Amino acid sequence: MDYKKLQNGSDIRGVALEGIEGQNVNLTEEVCKNIGRGFAVWLKNKFGKDDLRVAVGRDSRLSGEKLCGWICSAMVEQGLAVTDFGMASTPAMFMSTVMDGYKFDGSVMITASHLPFNRNGFKFFTADGGLEKGDIKEILIFAEGQDKTGLTNGALVCGELMNAYSSVLADKIRKATGEEQPLKGFKIVVDAGNGAGGFFVDKVLKPLGANTDGSLYLDPDGSFPNHIPNPEDKKAMESITGAVNKNGADFGIIFDTDVDRAGAVLKDGSELNRNRIIAMLSAILLREHPGTTIVTDSITSTGLGDFIKEKGGIHHRFKRGYRNVINESIRLNDLGQDSQLAIETSGHGALKENYFLDDGAYLVTKLLIELARGKKQGYTLESLIETLAEPEESVEFRMNILLEDFKAYGQKVIDDLGEYAKAQAGWEIAPNNYEGIRVNLDKEHGNGWFLLRLSLHDPLLPLNIESNDKGGAKIIATELAKFIKAYDKLDYKTLTAFAE
């Protein structure tokens, strides 16, 4: 077993169940127990003490309970005091390291986010936040070896976390609005996609007075029988949009499986995701923290940048990857440049005021505060983003690289495109770009932009195109196809088909 193959950035992910052809189970009992031993050794080295306390939680995946039993038993064997909190959200598991009455030395969340039902994995936290790539690499080295803590057996107990975590969210809304039930009179529907997010209805919304009739798929079911719990999934967004329209709701909320991401739907049935949710959160935070810097990933629209500038803020467009945007925002703050929000278009968003934790429920909490305030002060959520200029067209192509040494080939394509772009009329390479190559195109050449970048983990080149004109994306794609066709190790069929 090559444990390095289980690393997925700052997470561990693998196959936990049979069921999809070509995917063999690699999160076996032995592997999971070794990972638990590796984390115990890592914690012992980090803190240098013997009385280590660890919290463990899981989402609704079918394999979650089994994996939880394996990793808990291994950590107990290595001398840790382990508390199993059962069904939980990823953000709540981090909060178990910092909340009064908890403050565990470390925590483990068993999840594979929005991946298919047969997948699972582990996320790790200390009070400093989620572990970095280097930490995961070290844990897996310990897991593959024979390292042990040398401590005598610990103990395993069961505990309760989600009530305490939910109270933090509800109390934040009460404090911000000055009311015990600030959501009274609002109809708010939630689609949890049978993940771990169903708690938000009974533990947050209802105690605040909201009518939640019409909410969908709140019961945990790791087979995900209704749709993938993913705010970026078309079927999932159609589900929550339909619930808002059918029930005449004031607001709709959708979570991913482990609740570190969220999307929303406004009263008029329009989706609040990608650039729109970034814009709304930016408007709120720039009112609270004038001049702050908003860090986003690389594929945000030109209109979003203009919107943030209009609101008095600074838009810092960085790299894809939620850890990348979070770490960049932290870096800017360390340099003395205030940055209150780090957020990806995928919905991963982290606030400075909340430990830079990517927490979908916390982002929704900020929006609910605004919903309640708006009713008292005479404005709507929609009005916060009424000046956001949105693209007419937005498309993405994911071009596979048909080579084992895909990174070198992909980088060559990007470098060559940079030289090519300099010679094209109406093309302008975007300044301050941290990932791939982004080019702005004038009215005659598509009136928009494109970004070609190398995937963080996979052998492919994602290409994003946006245009402010109807038909503009096809114009941009057609011009790009002339260049791309020279690279025979790229599968560019979807791009050329769109361009024709």
C-alpha cells in the first residue's frame, strides 16, 4: 500500500466501499488504523505531552461508522483520550478544538465532501486550524511506518457537540439583531441533500422563529438517493430553487455533505452562488470593515472585481483551492493588509472573524443576520448586489492531458499561450495573475476573458471563458481553438465542438 496516494491536498481521501467498477477499496481496516496511529504520533510530536484529547465526528456516508470505529480504536491504543461525537459537520469538528467546554488537542472529521457514496476520508484539525499538506504527508509517513507514541492505552467515550455548535450560530444571530426570534415571520427552506446539514433546521432556524416547512432531504442517508449534496451541482440547485418557488419561501439554503460549503436561493428564485454569493458577503463585510481585501480564486468574473472596488474594497484574485485562498488571506493579514474574507467560487468561504474556517453554516448565518436586519430597516438581500454586473455567458472546458508527465506538458501549453497572446490584436494579458494565464478580450474579440490553468491534482487543463455579450464565448473559443489545435496530447474536442 502506497499511503502517499491517499493524500488529496490537505485531506486524506480514498475508496471505502465496493460499488463502482475500477475503484478498489483502499481505506481498509488496516489502513485506517495505521492512519489513526500516524495522527496520534503526529499529535504527540506536536504537543510533547502525554494527556492528549481527540474528538472524532463523521458525516452521513455509509462507511462512516465503520471508519470511525477503526480510527478511534487505533488512537485509543496509542494512549489518546478519544471522544466520538457521532454525526457532525466538518466546521463543528474544528470548533471542538476552540469552544469553551471542549478545547480538544486535535480532531478528526470522517468525510469525502461531495464525492460519490463509495468514497470517504479524513480531515484533521488543531486549534490552529486545518492541517496543511506537509502535515498530512507526515501523518501518512508515520502510518506507513512502525512509529508509536509509547503511551499506555487511552479510553473512548461518546459525547455531544452539535447542540453546542448550533447554539453558537443561533446566539450570533440573536446578538447581531437584538431579538430572541429574529427570523419569526420568515419562511426559510433547507436542502441538506441527506448529508450532515439537516441539524440547521431544528437546532438553528426553528429556535430563531423561522417557518421551515418545505425543507428537503434533512435525514442523513449516505447513499444520497435524491441528488449529490453539492451547491455546484445543477440538479442540487434545481432542487432548492424548486423548493423556494413551490413554498413561496423568503430564502433557501443548500449545504454540501459535511457543511463546509453552502449555496443559497433568494426570494425571487435566483441562485446565490459563485460570483453572486461572493459579492453579497463582500458587500456585508465592506460595510463592517471598510477597505478590506477580499481574496478569491482565479476564475471570478471581471464584474465581481468592479463590484468590490465600487464598494470600497480591494479584490485580490489568487489561485484555485480553498486552502490556497485561506492561506493567502492569512498571509496578507500577517503583512498588515486587512483581509476579512477568503472565498472560492465553489462556495468554500472563510472569514477572519471565524478563525478563517471554511464553514457553510457560518456564511449562511451572516446572510440570515442581513435578512433579519433588512426587514427592520427596509431593504432586501437582493438589493445588496443590484449593481453587480454579471456575465452574459460563462463556460468551462476541462481538457485532459494525454501524457504521464502531464505537468510539464500543461505548463508548456500555458507558457506558449502567453507568448501567443502578446501578438494577438484585442488580447491583453491580465495583470496580477497568480495561476495559469488570464487574458482580457475587447469588444471585437468576444468582450470578455479566458483563463487557462493547470489542475491542482489531475492531468488536465481547465479553461474558463466569460463574455459580456451573447455569442461572445463562442467567439473567444473559436480564437483559442486556433492555438489549442497544435497540441496533439490535449483532448480538446469539447472546445472545438463548442467553437464550430
